[in-house]
Amino acid sequence: MVHFQMFETLADPTRLLIVESLCGGERPVSEIVERAGIHQSGVSRHLRILHEAGFVTVRPEGQRRYYALRPERFRELDEWVAKYRGLWEARLDRFGAALERRRTALKDTSKGRRK
């Protein structure tokens, strides 16, 4: 079940940057800090929020912590969005057809003026 909290979690620019940095695979916190460009305490807070929301996993190895994306959570989001994709695509198709009719009408009007 998709909850709006999932979208709120990903709407934060720093968390979204962290998610994007993890698209390439598992990363240690130090590398995420470097990519995010903010202090480690800030990255740790955002990673905790992502972990609690189910978007990332954490794997401790000695003193280091490695984070990775949880694909299941993103699949859940994709399945939810898919329910609405057909509606959006149908509306965009109708909009595109209306634009094409208007473009054609304007072209025909401008040809009539040249004669």
C-alpha cells in the first residue's frame, strides 16, 4: 500500500540526492556524505528516515555502515503510479491531437492569406 508519506519522504531534495547516489549500488556512509555535500550528521538523519520508510537497507561491517536501495519499495511506488499512467497518457494523447489540429488549422489559415 502506497502512503503519501512515501512521497513526502522522497520529496526532500537531500533524500532524493541520497537515493540517486545509491542507484549505482551499495555505498558506505562516507561516500554518501561526499556526494551529498552536507555534514555526516545530516546525511545520517536522512538515511535513518529513508531506512524507516523502507527505501534503504543498512549493512554494518565493523565500524562502517553500507546503505543500498530496497527495490521492493520502489516497485510498490511504480505499481501505484501505473494505475494512473493510463489516465495521464490518454489525456496527453488527446492534448497532443488537439495541438496538432490547431497547428494544422493555423498552417491552413496562413496559406490562405498568402494567396
